[in-house]
Amino acid sequence: MFFISFSLIQMSCLSPDDPSNYDDEGSLINDSAKIHEFIKKELPEEELANAIADELPDFEAHVFAVESPEGGFGYNIIKAGKLYIHQGTIPAVSGTKGFSSQMKAMHAAEFVIHKLRLGIVPPSVTKEELDSLGVLD
């Protein structure tokens, strides 16, 4: 009995490596490593870049000077033309201090955008991540 059920289960599984298991070209490929190969075969290089760019949300980062006694710089992240994140202090660090330079604030903002594009919401950052980016003093 066990052998028969195992055989049935084994026969019903689809392998992403065997194209005969897909009914048509519209079938989904669940292996993320294989999906990029499938897309590359289907689209010319310039169209592939446009297709990937169209899939990514439209994010922008803007740095601003923090108006507080401690000063520094913060960043805004804009998504599709609307304010998405306003960060006036260094995240994951206690206090109300901003980044010490515009470049450090921009680098941190770009890291947050990277996380957002990976689908990490909320895009929390740790002190260790900020330290590894070199944005902490």
C-alpha cells in the first residue's frame, strides 16, 4: 500500500527541468532560477531590461538637512511620485541625530530602496547593516 501511494505521488510531481511537464508556454515556472532563463529565451536583451525595469516599483531618494539642534541629514523615499518614507534620524540608533553627510544619508536611502525592491516591507535596517555600509560615525 505504501509503495503504491508513493509511486502515485512521485508520478504526479512536476519537474521544472522537464519542459514536457508544461502544457503550454503560458504555464508558470515555479523555480526562480529557471524563470530568468525562460524570460531571457523569450525576450531580446533590450526588451528584457525594459521588462525587468517595469516590474520594479518606481522609487527615488531625496536627501534633506535636518532642522534640529543636533543637525545632520535625513532622507525621503518617494514611491510612484508620493512620499513613502520620511527618515529624519539615523534608523536603528537611539537619539535624534541625523547622518553626518549627504552621501551617508543617500547611501542608507539606497540600501532601503534595495530592500523594498526585494519585497522586504517594512525595510527595517539594523545598526550592524548601517555600520557595514559605512554610514555610522
